[in-house]
Amino acid sequence: MTLAELRQAIDLCDEQIVQLLNERTRHVLEIGELKRAAGQEIYVPNRERAVLQRVCKLNSGPITNDSLRHIYREVMSSALALEKPMTIAYFGPEATFTHQAAIRRFGSSLQYAPMKTIGDVFTDVAKNRADYGVVPVENSTEGVVNHTLDMFIDSELKIVAQIILPIQHCLLSKATRRDQVKRLYSHPQALAQCRQWVQIHLPTAEIIEASSTTRAAELAARNRNTGAIASSLAADRYGLRILEADIQDNSTNATRFLVLGRQCGTPTGRDRTSFIFSVVDEVGSLHRALAPLSRHKINMTRIESRPSKRKAWAYFFFVDVKGHSEDPSVARALEELSKHCSFVKILGSYPDA
């Protein structure tokens, strides 16, 4: 085929794609009306995952599954925005990794509201000022985010989804070369995750802590001889060059984020359940509480303890297990566990990442 014929074929494909996208969106809007009439949530994480899995299964190339998922994320994001004006609160400011995680989950068509604190995210969702919230809960290198865990003790919000985001730190600057960077800004956690790289490649640079990676990028944009460790999103936001990418010391560095909402989804067959419990101060009480998980062959993937703040030397235990709280084996295990606890609270069941 000639160049003109190939372009004509592409134009025809585009016409068909536009028609099909609008037809798909009309069906989505009809589903949205049915959901509202039934009092159901518009955003359904398990259906979203099923759609992405199905389109990837249908894919025969040459487009990659990763690219296809990004395309469909935006298709679904635009449909969500038409179904209902939706606001996503996240632990800000703009261009942080939490912001990046929120966009990865919900796409770019929705409205995003940066919050100053994790507590503010919980409050905005609880008071219906935001439809969903996104907060960090755990980093593979630095561990858990205690403030997020503590907020769940008194909050009625549920975990409706999780996001696992690979953390790829970049050296950003107005400078054209790395050796021109004399002062380096970043958040303490980002500095800790890039400590070896900085010692090797910027040994004489003055290190200055900032309140966030976004604030670091903002400061770096003011002076040509300064740099920041931040995300590629921050580079776009502040017009900075990416002098070096992927400078984190651990190549598998990732952060887990939670999506906060009001209703949990139905089982998908590949879920995770999070819950909190506390036990009485007796010998063997923790062992007795956890024993039902083993008896019912429930895989506990994580456990963390936090001080109660209600009573000295009392603790809450945060647990993640494989399975949905409605799965018979999980439900039986949680029922038996509760008999040995002074407090049990299910935080949510949601599709496993």
C-alpha cells in the first residue's frame, strides 16, 4: 500500500474507533443510571479489573498489554466523569507519588483535590466533599505509614482498592549537567531511598530537606544550580529537566496506596481483606486470636502493631489476609478470631493488586 492509502486506512479506523467509543460510553451511562437507582457506587474496582483483564486477553498485538491498559484507563476515566462529577482527594501536594498513584487508578478525566494531611483525606471523604481518597500505607523500603493506620481505628471508611506504584525517583534541575547541581532538595524519605546514589554521584552537593518532593521541585525550579529528587510528574509540573532517572538505590522500591470509599465490592476470586483487632492482656492471647487463620488455611500477608492511644501499653494489630470477607473460609476464621478479641473491625475487602 502507498503512504496515502495507509493514511486513508488509518482515518477509517479512527472513524470506527470514535463511533465505538461513543457507543460504549452510552452503555456505561445507562449502567450508571441503574446503579444510582439501586443506591450503588458508580466506581466498581472489581469490574474495572475484569474489563482490563478481558481486553488484554483479547489483545493479539502489536500493541502491548501495558499500553492497552493505559488507553482503557483513560476510556473508563472519561466515562466515569460523565456518569457523575467525581472528586478524588489525595495526600498532596500536586505531582507527588500519591497524586501519580491516584491518576494511575482513576485516569486524568476526574477532579483531584490535594490535601495537606492524611487526616484531611479521611475527613473529606467521610463528609462527602470527595467521592474517594488515596493515601499511602506502606513502602517496600521504608515500611508502613503509621498515620494512615492510626486513622482507620476511628474512621468508618472502607478500603475499596489498592494501588502498587513502583517508585522511580529522578534527579530534576534547570541545569544541563549533573555536575552543575550544587544544592539538592528532597523529602527525607526520598533522600533515604536514594542515599547511596547521592553519595556516589553528588558527594559535594548541599543536601536540604523539603516538606515534599513536589516542594523540592518547586525550589529547584528557582535556581539553575539546584536540583531535586522527585517524580517525572513534578518535572512536567515545574518545567525541569530529568538529568537522571531511576536513581533509587533499590530497583524494586514500591509504595502501596489505599483507595478510601464507603462500600466494599463483591468477591472477585482474587481479593485481599484488611482488618484490625486487639486482645486482652493475657498469656497466649495473640496466638489464640490468630490460630483460626491457620486452621482455615487463610494466608496472612501482613501484620503490624500500633499503640492503642486509649490505654497505656495496649495495642491494635493491623492484618492483611488473602481472600474476601464474604468467602466462607475467611468469614469463619474472622468469626472464630473475634471470640478471642476485645475489638475487631474489618477495614475492607478489595481486589488484590
